[in-house]
Amino acid sequence: MAKNRSRRLRKKLHIEEFQELGFSVKWHFAEGTSVETIDEFLDAFIDGVIEPNKLAFDGSGYLVWEGLVCLQEIGRCTDEHRQLVKKWLEDHKMQDVEVSELFDIWWD
């Protein structure tokens, strides 16, 4: 049975037109990569693919990194966003790059 929910409630629940889609990403640095190199790489990652595409990245790691990519505003990432991030990481010689399918970042 469909429920009639107010716009305010739909926004609060992050459903329907307020649903947010994102994807997870994972990659490895080469063994022995220095902390300084990792820091420089992450700055370049944010400046090179995340910010220009109005994406947000939340992740952590050392030689193995994992994180979530979504839009900076309410909205839905697309397969193009997934491919941009994957290609950028591969072009910058990251190992074992994995990008998940799109999923609801609030409910999945």
C-alpha cells in the first residue's frame, strides 16, 4: 500500500525525489609508498576528479583505501561518475581499483 508522505517527511527520510545514490570505491597503493606521497595523491584526487564533478568523498586507509563517493548536494550519482573516478584512479597507477554499483547511501 502506497503511503502519502509530505514533502518535508520525504526529505527527512531521504526517499523518492530526495533519494541519494552513491558508490563505494577501493584501491591500493604500491607497497612502501610514503605517507607524503599518499597525502599528495589524495590532494590530487580531490582536486582532479572529486571537486570538479561536485562529488564528495569520505574514506580512510593507508596503503589500502576505501570510501564512499556521493554528490555534494542532495542528488544521485550516475554511472558516468563511477567511470570518471575509476578511470582517474587507474590512470594514476592505483592497484586493484574497485568501484561498486550505485546504491542508496541512506538505506543500503
